[in-house]
Amino acid sequence: MVEAFAVASGKGGTGKTTSTLALGMALATDYDVTVIDADTGMANLLFHAGLDDVDITLHDLLLTDCDLPASAAVYERFGMSVVPCGTSLADFEAADPTLLRDIVADLATDTDVLLLDSPAALGSKSAVLPIVLADRVVIILQPTVPSLSDGLKVQEYARAYGTATGGIIFNRVRPDEDVTTIAEQATRYFNGKTLATVPESDAVRMARRAGKPLLAHAPETTAAGAFRSAAATLDIHDGDAIGVADRFRNAVVPERF
Ligand code: ADP
Ligand code: MG
């Protein structure tokens, strides 16, 4: 079985990478989870997962003359299979984002849940691919109207390619923010449910600094608990692995990019 999720948002810095790893660790108690840093232009998952010193990353696999198998960039960490991406601009420019389809297809045959940490903007081929390829998108939002409106664009785009909304996560919520009103609006406009409201938390920042996912660094915090209940609400679908892999391999990359 396999189900693929894109963890996405309209803007950077909303907590996509934090959320990807937190959901991944929570789901890893019941499922075989693979996490991929598909944000190849602004990769930062490697820092969150203590993988900033590894030799081979997704960038190497995305070079047209690469003959490495996808497994060469897979690292077993925190109970998950983690595929980090490098941060060099030259590597990003040399990479062919369309190769991501084959890599994800290969990885899909050997896991239960694929989480694609996705780029923020929808402006390029590499940015839209994860959303096009995924079964469902999890949208990370701040509890503000502009953020909601950005998230709706992501949902609209996803839907155009047959990607459903898995749910939304409000992240970095400060105590003085009134989430209720905005959450009501969100329920009206988003197809998926609100999976969690995660507070702005020092533990999240400290985890990033320690190079560990939040659920490894501070599992007892409110923020970690919120991500665990989000993962429990996701209700993973039992997709046919071969069918999903074929779909990824044959996915049409939008030509207008
Ligand atoms: P993205 O991948 O969307 O760019 P990150 O997950 O890397 O975002 O988060 C951006 C920064 O914000 C990181 O330094 C991270 O530690 C911090 N951050 C994310 N979520 C929270 C939170 N709930 N509380 C405090 N800091 C957070
Ligand atoms: Mg990120």
C-alpha cells in the first residue's frame, strides 16, 4: 500500500519542513514512512533531520547523467526513511526536476506513506511537481486571511490535477490570535478538515537548532501533541503501490512552466 502527501503552503517559512517531519514521525509508529525534501530550490530538511553532512542527496539523483539508484539518497533516521536535498544553487540549476517523478515512483514501491516536503510558490516546474504527483495535499497555514488566501490557491491548483485536500494545519499560532473565526472560514473554503492548531513554540525552534525533528527533540510538548493528533486524523488510504508508482512515472508535468 502507499499514499503520497504533498506538504505545501503559499509562502515559505510557514513550517512545511517542521510539519513534514513531525507528521512523518507520528505516522511512523504505524506505517513505513518515507520523507522526501522535494523543496529542491530552498531545501532545509537536511538541517531539521541532522543530515547536513551526508554525501549523496536528492540533488545528485536529479542530475541527468546520474546512474545512482534512488536508495543511494535514503537515510534511516528517527524511524523513517529520509531523502534530504542539498542546498547548492549550482546543483539546483543543474537538476532536472522532472526526474523527481521516477525517483518518487521508485520509492513508492517500498513504503506505506510518502511525504513530499514541497516548495512554497507555484511558479515553476519543480514547485508544482509534488502537488501534481501527490494523492493528497496537507496545507500549512498561519491563522491570517492572507495566509488562508495563499492556501486556497494551493488547493485550487492541487484540485486541477486531481490531488485532494488531506487537511490544513494552522502553525505558529500565538496566544493572542483568535483562531476560531479564521478556522470557521477555513472549514467553509477548504475541502479537508483542520488537522491541528500548532502553537508558536520555543521547542520547535530548539529542535531545528538541535538538528532533530520536534517529535524526537521534545515529544511531550503541546506542539508535538498537536502534530500527533493531526497524523491520527489523516486516516491513511490503502493505495495500490504499483498503480501509484505508475501514475507518478507517467505524470504529465504542466507544460506552461
Ligand atoms: P518551511 O519549510 O515552510 O520554510 P520550516 O519548517 O523550516 O518552514 O520553519 C521555518 C522556521 O520557523 C524554522 O526555524 C522553524 O524552527 C520555525 N518554526 C516552524 N514552526 C514553528 C512553531 N510552531 N513555533 C516556533 N517556530 C517554528
Ligand atoms: Mg522547508
